[in-house]
Amino acid sequence: MKAKKIIDFRPKFFETMKNYSREKFSADVMAGIIVGVVAIPLAIAFGIASGVGPTEGLVTAIIAGMLISVFGGSKVQIGGPTGAFIIIIYGVVQQYGLGGLAIATIMAGIILVVMGLCHMGSIIKYMPYPIIIGFTGGIAITIFSTQINDLLGLGISNVPANFIDKWICYFGNISGIDWWSTAMGLLSIALIAVTPKFSKKVPGSLLAIIVMTIVAWLLREYAGVTSIKTIGDLYELPSGLPEFRLPVIDLSEGSLFATIQELAPVAFTIAMLGAIESLLSAMVADGVIGDSHNSNTELIGQGIANIVVPFFGGIPATGAIARTMANINNGGKTPVAGIVHTFVLLLVLLLLGGIVGQIPMPCLAGVLVMVAYNMSGWRTILSMYRSSMSGTGVLFVTLLLTVFFDLTLAIEVGLVMAIVIVLKRLSESANIQVVRDRMDVHHDGEHDETLDIPSGTEVYEIEGPFFFGVANKFDELTRDSDSMPIRVVRMRKVSFIDSTGLHDLEIFIKSSLKEGRAVILSGVHENVEKSLRKAGIVKLVGKNNVCSDIYLALERAQQISKEIGL
């Protein structure tokens, strides 16, 4: 029993199998087939855009998708490669090769498992929304910029990784534009955009790939147009089942440990991004199906998938919102639908490699341009701009750092900015005042009364959390005030106190006692009193000087006042 409480790992697959039925199986099979069809172009496109290839994209969707469905914490989550990882994967492959990517992915998987075992699933949900929108928008811009070469048929063999250098390269080679490729790319975008207006069931990306593959073949066979590049022209096509293989990494420039140290920040970014995206996807799914996912199990399931998939040549994977919603909309009930979708992809990998090779690269670029558009969240950005300037600031800083530097730095800076803004607001909402002679007491707005403060007594009233941002105010106020022999610290509105607040309160009490002044604490909340006891502050002031309300505190002050002859 104890182990179950410590390790929160309860995959939904095994739970749903207890009451599984033929009706659920029929619904799952149909949904899984449709989602598998939807996933084909996306898996291929994400693999190619990441700098690896179509096979790696399909392998990831198959193996990671299977493991996420079996070991995940959501009934309907569909896992696989996503657009969010493209810029990270591309950068790692450029610098460390496929072996380095494999090591980083395995490390990220281990981090995810540890996060799940440490019950961090619920904590990840509190990532500030402006940061999520900011890095998602930045990723969208980056994905769009990576597709210009194929979209316009520029034929550049080595496109720079840096955003600015990339666009300089594009403009420098704009004279090499291929109008057949450009037309095919733009038509693909148009077809993807208009398809939902005519059919909600048929995925626009799949329709565009089918139509444009046929068009490209007709142009090549009957019109002599050979300038439109296809996947088969640039990549080795899949042939057979994925093979188990150990990651191979170049250690000519250092030890394995040194390489792991270098890859640690990248692995952490992959883990955090995977955790955020998968849990957001699961939360969205919960709202639609009226269920609740297990966030810790979901993290462990995602971690298992990312540990295993590199040994078959795959890339990082996470929960995919678009494919998860397609699963729900087509009647998926349990993780079996996700398992069926992986078998559909496996059939494509084994039997349709030749057809995959005929897909035109401009069409695939068009698919990714639409993915970038849907990821951009421009409507949300406009809405946030109108409603919150501070949130907008965090959003745009995160977005720009994602585009011009890297995602790790963007999330770190965004988090620091968000925390500073929250602390500033908390500090501004907190209030500390000194009251003498008479004070007003409010009773939930029902009626007020005025109390006489005993002779030689002053009341320090603290409103709001007593943390390091407020503790400085308290310290300055106590130093500047004309101190009375008796000091009452009213804490009825102090919801929590941190270590800095405890330290400053302790210094205040010690200095007061050293000067021969009495200190009384009033209205201390139970959780705050626990902190005061642990810090030895209750013992320092004496139990008699810790009062439950202001009335008792002023009575105690009156008693002390008489004792010292005031």
C-alpha cells in the first residue's frame, strides 16, 4: 500500500482493460485508423524538418506512440513527434550528430521519469501562460523559416541554422526560385486551409499530399517538369522493421561524460517541453471527454517512450494536441485507439515506402507552414496584448529569445521575468502600517468598531504574505518608527511567511527585547504559527505573548503596561 502512494504510476491502458467491450474496440479501431492516416504526413514532415529524415519521423510515431498509449496517464492521448521539437532537434543534430541527439533524448526520458516519480506532474501545469504562448509562437516562426528553401524550390544545400543568417541566405539566393515548386507549395497551403470548410473528417494535409503527389507525377511524366524535388530525391526511404541499435557518438573531442555535460541543458529543455506539451494536451482532452488524466503517470509514460525510441533511431516525442483531438473527434475511447494508429503507421513504413518517396518537398513544406500557422497562436497574442501589458512583455521576450537564440534561454528568462512580476505584484498588494492611540477593527464588513490602544503601545499591522519582498518594508518601517515600550505585531492577514520574513521578524523581536521592549504577536494563522514555532520565535516572545486576536493582544498589552507603570 505504501509503495502505491509513493510511486504514482497507474497507466490508463490497464485500467480501461478491466471493463473493455466490443463496442469500445470497434470505436477505437475506427478512430485509430483515422488518426494513423492523419499522422502519416505529420510524422514524415516533422522528421525531415528536424534534420533527420522521414524514416525517423515514422519510427518515432510508431514506437513512442505505442509506449505512450500503453504506459501513459490519459485515455485518449496520442504521442509522437511534434513541431515543438523541430528547432531543438535540428540544432543538436547539426552540432552533435544523430548519436548526440540519441543521448540527449535518453537523458530527457530519464528526467521525465524522475519528474513523474517525484510527483511533479501537477507542478508543471503551473507554467505561466505567456511563456507557453511565447515559446510556441517562436517555434512557429522558426518552423516557417526552415521551410522557405523547399517551399520556393531554392535548392540551397546547406541552409544556415541561425535565424538571421538563414534569411540572408534566402534573399541572397532568391534568383534561384523555382516557380513550379512555389506554385505547388502555395496550392498545398490553400488546399489544407479550405479542406475543413468542406469536410471535417478528411485531414487537409493528407489530401494535399495525395493530390500534389499525383500532380507532381503527371508534370514529370507528361510535361517534362523535373525541377520539383521529392522525398525520394533527398532521403533514403524506409525498408523493413526498425532495428535496435546502440547510439554512436563521436568522442574525438572529449569523453562521454563531457558530452553528457554539454547535452544536459538540451536534455532538460526537451524534458520540460515534452512535459508541458503532453500535459497541456491531456488537460485539453480531459475537458472534452469529461475525464481526468494522471499527470505523474503521463510523465513516466512519456519518459519511457523517450528512453526507448532512440535505440531504434527515433527522435524526441510527446503528446500531440492535434492528433489527440482527432482521436477524440473520431470516437476514440481508450489507449487502444493510440495503439491501432501505430499499426497503421507501421504498415506505411513496411509497404508504402515507394509511394512516400514520391511526395513533393514543396507540398511537405506547405504542410509545415500550416502547422506553424496553427501553432502561432496569433489570436491569443492579440488578446493578451489588449488585456495585460506585463504578460505581453513576458510573451514577446520569450518569443524573440526563442527565435534569435534558443528555447532553453527563452524559458529561463521568461520564467525569471514572470516570477519578478508576480513578486512585484505581491509586494505592492502587501501593506504594513503603524497604529497608535486608536485603531479601527473591521468584522467582515458587517460593522466596524474603534479600539483604544493602551498607553505606550503601538500596533504593526501586516496585510498580505510576509516574504522577502515585504520583509524589507517591515524592516525599514520598524527602524524609522518612534518605538514604544510595547509592540503588537498584528498578523491576521499574513497567509504565509518565508525564511526572510522569519529572519527579519526574529531580528525585530531580539532587538526589541534587548532594548527592554515587549513584543506581542496577534491573530497568527495556524500554518504561520507552525513556521514561527519551528524557527523558535514563539519561544522567543513567550507563549503568553502569542494571542489569537487583537482583543486579547490589547488586553495583554494593557497588562504589561500596568506592570511597567505606564
